[in-house]
Amino acid sequence: MSTRTGPARPSVTGAFEALDGHLARQGTDRARPPLRYLRRKPGRGLVAVFGPGDRGDIYTVTVDERSLLEVPAGEAAPSGPTVRQFPDDPNLPYLDTVMAPSGHRVLADALESIARRVHDVPPDWHRLDVTAEPVRYKPGDRCVIRYRMGFGDPAAAGGAGTVARTCTLVAKLYQDVHEAHAADDLLTRLRARAAVDWTARPLGVVPGLPLALTEDLGSSRDLVPAHSGLHVVHPGSEDAFEVIGRAARALAELHTSGLETADLKRRTGADEAGKAAKRAGLLEQYVPDSAPEVRRVTGALCATLAGLPADTVRPGHGSYKPSQLMVRDGAVFLVDFDQFCLADPALDVGYFLAYLRPAGFWYHRAGRRAWFEAAADAFLTTYLHRLAERGESAATCAGIAGRAPVFEAALLLKIAARRANRLHSPRAGEVAAVLDEVSRSLGLAERRGGQIRGRS
């Protein structure tokens, strides 16, 4: 039986065609780089990032929002797609500067000074070169960069012109210098005042640039490889449960860090209810046959979220999931604190549990639910144990455990809605599976009873 679909889904075909035309007009035989990033948000249009390709080239294609919709008769036609080659990004005006560090004296000198200190480079060694490579790029928003600096030993064979050591640093470029200072300050407080060792060491902000520097936690190409948590936290990994346990302990330490929170953005259950309602609307639009069930489940979810206590708040990561972990030689590091906030600690717990579901879960692949339930139990048990070790009461621990499934349910809706935003087809069966899981999470919270309203 066929399933009715909603309004015509925006197609990514226009982005492919726009880039192909751009490359053809350049008169080169350069192949189109692979699609790496795709987002579509109402009111902001479609953004597609292609690359890096074989030559390291990256292109951003932006399609105006009106181009994705049916324009009423009589209205002006929307503008065509815009193609920009990295590092051309008008909303990140310093991107071209930070990607060519040798041409910016202040930046090059700052990188050299920090690299010498962090990597203990002998003072008589000369800096030979400094290069930049993009690691993660979000058009118009941020860019993570890895800098490599070669140093030469004058006493070695070949003299100071031969690279004797290559040192690396990582930086994140923001839109505004205040954001860079805030990011650096947060890591400084975590490392120095909370005495944690699961973040990259902050190394300051480059004068005059919105560029925050940190130590390089490494990459998969290193002799001792560093991997994203997604590479490790899955059913086929022997190290998954060890990493999950370390991630749980780190989160408990973050929540009990005692950091000053006066300047943090506050996130409440009511805030999450508003977001859940918007995500439900998107699912209704693209899978209208599921609309009655979406409304029923989301109504219960939003009512429960809105009723959660608003005074149970701690410093929170704000987007805690396996992809926000780096794993190296048994150590686990937390990264990307851009959503750091003041929130119910159950938000972070529910966030991680929602994203802990492995690939194939929504299609009932063999063993996926059993693995998830074991992994979720390991995460929550370890987290609560660490909270207790840090002096939290049994009532506080039970309250967080009781509220976490409610936030988990809200984040499950986010996972489903993002497939539509990224132009993956939200199949009716997949949406039904997500809604069942939302109901399951709410049922778990109800079985844990009055703990939902328990206060810390």
C-alpha cells in the first residue's frame, strides 16, 4: 500500500546543478567534490557543502528559501543559487585570513609562540612554515582549523632549512571575538578551577581575531590515533562500553563542577517543549499520514516537559552525544562546548541516551535494541554512581534518573526532524518507530513516578 506524502520536498538537485555549472564556467576538468554537509532550515534556505575534493577544494552552495517553495503567480522569481569557494564566506569575514596564516604576521607569530611553549621547541630552532587545514566547517557560523608548523634544527644535517619537527595546534574561528574569549574562558575554568582533564587545554585567543586556540587532541591518521566517539560507540566495538563509562563519569563531574553560572543561557523543560512542538510540525508536514499520532504523542511530551521543575539546574554541555567525544589511547575527551548552558542535568543525560541508539535501530535490526538497553543502563548506572561519589544525595540522583527519559523523548523527535531538514526521506515506518520510542521513554518516566518532580 502506498503512503501519501506531504508537500513537495525541496530537492538538492539544484545545488548539484549550480556547482556543476560553476565548475564548467571555470573551464577546468575538476570533478565535483563529494557532498559533505547539507542543511535546510525554514526561512534560511538550503546550504550544501561539497568537499574537500582530491585537490582540497571546498564549495558552499546556498539556495534561497523561496527557490524551495512554490512561488505564487505575480511574485518576483527568487534569486538563483550562490556558489562560493572556501574560504570565501561573507558571514565569517576572517576565514580567508586564518586559512593563510603566513600572510598575517600577528597570527603567525602567535601560533609560533604557543607551539614553542606547548611542544617545547628549542629556542634556536627556526620556524620554517605554517599551514592551515579545515577540520570542520559550518558555513556562516564556525570553522575548526588544524595548524601545522615546521621547525628546523640549525645543528642537524641540512641545517635550519630542513624540517626537524612538525607541531600542531587546533583553533576554532567564531563570528565574534567575544565568542572566542567566552570559549577560551570556559575551558580555562574547567581545566583550572574544576580540575578536569577531559577537555583540550585552552591556549588563548589570537589578538584581534575571533580565533580560540587549544591543544590538538589528534586525528585518526596519527601513530596513536584519535577517533570521534561515533567511531567507537557502536555494537561492533570492543571498547564501546569502556568509552560510555568514561563519558558518563565526565558528565557527572561537569554537572558537579561548581562553575560560576551567572552568565550562562538557561534552558528549561518549557523551552524544550517549544522546540518539540516545532519538530512535530515538521514531521506532520512531510508525513501527513502520521499527523494524528504525531500530535497525540507530542501533546503528552510537551505537557510533561512544561511541567518539569525549573529550579533543578546545573552547568550543562547542552548537546551531549557520542559525536562530541574524542577517544585517544583509552582517554575520552569532551569537545564542542558551544551550547554550554544552565539546565536540568537530566537534559544532558537524556541527550546522550537519545543519540546512543545505533544504526539500524529504527529498522529493528537484530541485536540493536539489546545493545542499546545494555549501553544505556551502563551509562546511567555509571553516571549516578559518580554523582554519589561527588556528594549528591540519593534523592537528587533519583530525580535526574526520573526526568532523563522525558528529555530523551524530546531529543528523539529532534533526530527524526533533522532527517527532514537534511533532506533524507522521513519514511513513515521510521517516524512510527520514533513515536513508539518517544512513548516508551515517557512510560519509563511515569514508572519512575514522583521522581520526575523531585528537586535537587
